[in-house]
Amino acid sequence: MLLNYAVKTEMEGTVFRPALEGMQHVKSEDGIMLTKPFLDVCNLILPVIEKFGAAMAIVKSDIGGNITRLENKYLSNPTKYIHLYTMVQEEVDAKTAKGSSSCTNGLLWLTRAMDFLVELFRNLIHHQDWSMSLACSDAYAKTLKKWHGWLASSSFSLAMKLAPDRKKFLDVVAGDGDANSDIEKFCNTFSPFLEENHKFLASVGLDDLKAS
């Protein structure tokens, strides 16, 4: 469905275009976050992350793993888990939400990783004089760093040194479209979904869990 759209439009517009299209379907008509469309959009960001090369290998692996965890739960009963927060509420009620392999933990860290990417993309738009490495490091400091331990922070800082040249990156993701415009649209449209995830997780006391 949405992922097929990504294949069809791979050469049309920017790398962000499929995700922008997908975000139109993330909520139901009555404004409820839907599991599959949300995860599809997260999946559609992976091709963008791939353009960073080795610098984002850790992030890509983490995002992919959490998407798979949530997708598997959804596929076990698509009707039951059509709404994104249903699986979290189920774990909260069963007192299993804080487990490292829980879907709640998966959604939390997927949302945090997306926070990091949104902040990074904003830096590229709003700080034209920043290097890619600086844009990455600043985004990390504002999002993921406070939730990571020393080892994860050190690994991340090391990876950021492998960040590609920002001009080359923007040229690659632009395709035949306007990278700056689509990045701005992506950040402005996706951020409210992430904020809603945090708000829900906070309402059940699970938005402040640190890495185990």
C-alpha cells in the first residue's frame, strides 16, 4: 500500500515525498492514531536515513527493530490493534509495559528516534552554515542524549563523525524536487504525531523511561 507508493515514486520528487503522502492517512476520520499508517510513515523514513551512510547505521537498526516489534503485534490481530495506543494500554493493564521487549518500549524509542531525526532535519533547514556533523550532534543533545547511558552516548558521538557532507546529502535526497520545502513540510506535519505519542505515554506514566 503506502510502501508500494514509495517504490512507484522513488524517482519523483524528493526522498521525503512518500512519507509526506503517507502522513495524510495516519489518523482516522475521528482523529485517532492508526497503527499501520503510522508505522508505514516511519518505514518510509528509512530510505532517507540510508542516505546518511554509516553515521546512521545505529539509528536505522534501532528504528527498524522497533517498527518490526510493533508491526508483529499489529499483525497478530489487525482488528484489535488498529489503533496505535491499544497495544500500549493492554500492556499497561497487564503491568508488562516497562519490559525491555514490550511494544510500549518499542513505541517510546521509535518516537524518540523520530524526534531526533525531525530536530536534525530542522537544523539543516534553519542553520545553513552548520556542518552535517554539528547538525547531528545538536539534534542528539536536544533529544536522545538525556535518555542514553554513557556507552550509547559515546557510540553515537563516534558515529556522528562519519556524517556525510551536508550539500551532498541534500542533493541526494532532493531528487528532482525541492529538498528544503519537503523537509520543512515533513517536520511540521510529523511533529504533532510524535507529540501526541509522548502525551499518551506520559498519561500512563511511561514517557520518561531510560535505556536499560
